[in-house]
Amino acid sequence: MYTEKIEEFQNYFKSHNKFKEYSGHSSKVHSVGWSCDGKRLASGSFDKSVCIYTLDRDRLNKEITFKGHGGSVDQLCWHQTHPDLLSTASGDKSVRIWDSRVQKCVATIATKGENINITWAPNGDTIAVEQYNFEVNEISWNNTSDLFFLTNGQGCIHILSYPDLELQHILNAHPGTCICIEFDPTGKYFATGSADALVSLWDVDELACKKVFTRMDWPVRTISFSHDGQLLASASEDLIIDIGFTETGDKIADISVDAATFTVAWHPSQYLLAYACDDKDTYDRKRDAGSLKVWGFPSD
């Protein structure tokens, strides 16, 4: 049923497997993300700054560096319908919202503790940052913004109603810590990555596990669905980023990397994958490269 589509994707990436590297930071990049219109790519770094790049056909151009956080920028999240608004979470106990039109911070929200995770509700009304009294690894709304999902250190997914935050379900998803969660853009599935090196694919309506991806050897830190939900990228300390066909789990491609990968993000309308690894400077191995890469450009 899916054989032709799988072969089509495999062949596409045989001729679209070039990556380009961009250096914008003086320290490691923790998080990358595309604006909802795909015109901009943001990166947040341990160096406390946020870089914004613009995509011009098959290259990125650095537009601006935002500074203001007093600590590492651990995660960022664009507004899902407003292409100019970006939120960032930092270890400095604040969340900032940046507007790329005026190229500055337009809001700073003080929080009670250090913020590792941030997510913007799909309807754009609310931002959540992670500060819970038990170990929460990642947080996400579903695509309709009426359920809120938390992954935790016991391998469980807690599902709460929103906005009243009443517990609806607890899914025992993995034997190891549940590290990341991502919803597919079509709303059919969500996926979780775990310390047991597995990625599990779940049916949103049935809350049933449909597929397990088993090609990783190390804890899966970051996952991302392509814009059409057909591809799922997973990354870890493995020296590859795995790209699988969502419906069957078949391998479509992999990207060789030189170090552990912190973050992956598919473009919202193209088969371009942004990612950042724990790469070191070519000439000074003690220094972080501070770079990000985008893969999927046409091979020469």
C-alpha cells in the first residue's frame, strides 16, 4: 500500500541530501525552529542569544541576533499562525517574546524558576513553560488546544484537559524516561522519544500505540514530523539522524552527524530539516562550533 510512496521518498532524498552549515553563536545551539510561514529559522544558544535567519530559496541569511536573556536560551517556539512572533525560555527565570518586524523583545515574563521547556498553544492564546512538582521532560498541547500533554521521568504521558488542567489519562508509554513529544501536523498521531532509545507513534483519538521505531541505540532527545506528517525525524547521541516513514516505520534516509544532536525541526512546507549538534570548533576542539545545519538541499 505504501511501497511506492516509500520508494519515492527514498529516491527524492538520494538527490536531496546536501546540508549547509551556518555559524551564528559562540556556544552550543540548544533549540531550532521555523516560523509558521517557513521564511525564518531561529536558533537559541547556551551563549544567551537568539539568531534569526531568513530562507532565500536554497540558502539562509542571518538577519539579526536578539540579546537580552541573562542565561542560556534552552528552548524556543514560534507562534503557530503569526510568523513574526517568537517565544524563548531561559535559565534566567524569564520568558521573552520577540517580534521580528520591529526586531526587538516586546514582552518579558518573569517566572518562578528556570525554564527548560516552552510551548505555544496552536490557537496562539497561551504560552506554557515547564515548572512542575514532579519530573516533566516536555510539554505540548494537542492540535486543537483542548488537551495538554506532559511527558515524565517514569515513562508516562499525563493528559490533562485544557484550560481547567484536570487529569484525563495517564499513558504508560515507555519503560524508560519519556523525553520528548511531538504532534503530527495532520492531527492523526503524536510521537514520543524515550531514554530506552525508542520512538513510539500513538493514535490521537484511540490513545493507542501504533508503531515503534527501533533504529536508535541512545536515548531519543528530539523528534519532528514533516509538514505533511509523512516523515518522522529522530535524533540522539547516535551519530545519525533517522528519518522514517510515519505510517510503516520504514527507513527513508539518515543524516550522518559528528556529535550528539540536541534539536531537529522540519520546515513547515518543504522537506528541509534544521538541526544542531554538540559540534566543536574545527581549529579548537575545546570550543563549541555554535552552528546549525539545514539538510535536504539538492545535491550537486
